[in-house]
Amino acid sequence: MLYSLNIEEIDETIIRKRVNKIIGNLSFPEKKTYATLLNCIDLTTLEGADTREKVMALCYKATTFREKGEEIPNVAAVCVYPTFVSTVKKLLKSTGIKTASVAGAFPSGQSPLHVKLAEIQYAVDEGADEIDMVISRGKFLEGEYNLVFDEIAAIRETCKSVHLKVILETGELSTLTNISRASRIALYAGADFIKTSTGKIPVSATEPAVLVMLDAIKDYFEKTGKKAGIKPSGGISEPWQALNYYALVHATLGESWLSNTLFRLGASRLADNILKELIK
């Protein structure tokens, strides 16, 4: 249970000014940075029309980026629905690429906890290295913060050593203050990563939302000594967008956060567009 969590009101104007300043000062070696970004991508397919053949093709794609050039890495993970986890796990064996699965009533979060836990346990049993769950936004918006905390904590316990990414669905949380509160609830409940979005609603990742989440991660690290990761996801298809998020992480948390152990990007088209920049 989350006993107390004091959240300061977030001034959106100040956050937007900070974002603009960080992005305005963006200056990184392009090739090296693009290579890092490619290696931080969770290559994703989460459609109702997904087939085994489509998932197999995605796994093949994930393992062949390195063949395009000496300094071009593969992606970090392939993310799919639970029914495809065993297929992905087999195809990615010995590649170093993680098998990730959305689970726990993705994308709505509107199922009883026992149903969520059963689906997550299934994905873990099938071989998932990482679970991407989504919080109960309806309960959060009703002020049921302890319930949201307890659900995440129960899912954390079910995941055991499997990495847990907690999706806030920031586009449904209405305010940056709510995003800050949800970030802290997730972190203290045991999230290894906090993630912006499912990619299933019109408003996905935004720079202000990510900066607020990074502030929460920094505060959590300063208070506990524990490092948690960040995953902007949804609507990120262009290299300049990825560079913006890279800059926000660099400015807020520093160089040590800029590898796929603590920084991920959820995307499908982004990988191809970054590859084009790397092979110019």
C-alpha cells in the first residue's frame, strides 16, 4: 500500500521552457547517437491482425540490422502479444535481443486484477524477458492511488526477475501533475521502467510528459539509490523525435542512462528511418 505521496503541482509553462531549452541546445555526434538509438528500440507489433508469419518476419528483421554495416547494432527487444512470446523467444535465442510482451489487459487496463495476473503469468511462463503492463487509468483518475499502487506491486511480484515496464498512458492522464504522480506510484511499486503510452490513443509520447517522468526517476534515484528506466513510446517514427528524447534523458539523468538497460523507445517505423541515417 502507498501510504503517502506528496506531489507538487507541475507548472506546464516551466516544463515547456525547459524542454525547449534542452532541445534547442541539442548537439551530439550523429552517427554514434543514431547507433545508440537503434540499439534502444523495442521493435513492436501489437495489432489484432498479427499472425505468426508477421511476428517471424519481425524477428528476422530485428536480428539483421547488424548485417547492414560494421557499426550498426541490432535493436534491444521485440515486443508482441503473449500468444506470440514462445515463437519470439525461440527465434531470438542467442541473439542478445530480449523478448518483450504486453500483458495485463493491454491496452485498456480494464480487467480485474486476477485476470491481469493470469495473463502476465502466462507471458512469463512462455518465456518473456520483459513485461509491458498498463496502469488502471480509470481508477487513477478516480483518485484510487493506493489501488493502482497495489496492482502494480502485485504484478511486480508475479514478474519476479522479469523486467517490468509500467505504461502510464500519459495522454489520458490530463495534466503533467497527474503524470508526475503516476510516475512516482509506479516507481515505488516496483517498476523497472516507466513508459509513456500504448500507442493506441491519439496522444502518445510528448516531450513535456517525458521530462516530468525523467524528473520523477531522478528524484526516485536520489531518494533510494535505485536506477529506473524510461521508455517513450507511441507516435515516434522520425529520427529527430528520437534525438529529442535522447537529449532530454542526457540533460536530466546523464550519460549513464543512455543505453538500452535504462532507455528504450517503443516504435515500429523508427528503426527503418534511423537505419537510413546510419547508411548514408
